[in-house]
Amino acid sequence: MRDFSWNVFANSGDVDAYMLYKEVSDPSEKEPLAQNEMILEEEAII
């Protein structure tokens, strides 16, 4: 999937394909963002 999305991006310049490539390449990068969102939601409730 990673190679496919990169090839689509390289051939077309499609930003969505690049975002998919980044998501597939480093899925652990999303976790800290999700944790930060949870903290912000908890602060908004309080």
C-alpha cells in the first residue's frame, strides 16, 4: 500500500495520495495526536 500510494503521488502529484503514504508509512505518528485531542476534549469538559 505504501509503494502504491507513493507511485500515485509521484505520477499525479495528488495530495491525498501523499497523505495516505504518510499515514501508512508512520502510523505511530497519529497516536500522539489522538492523545492530545483527548486531553483537549477533557479540558473543554472541565
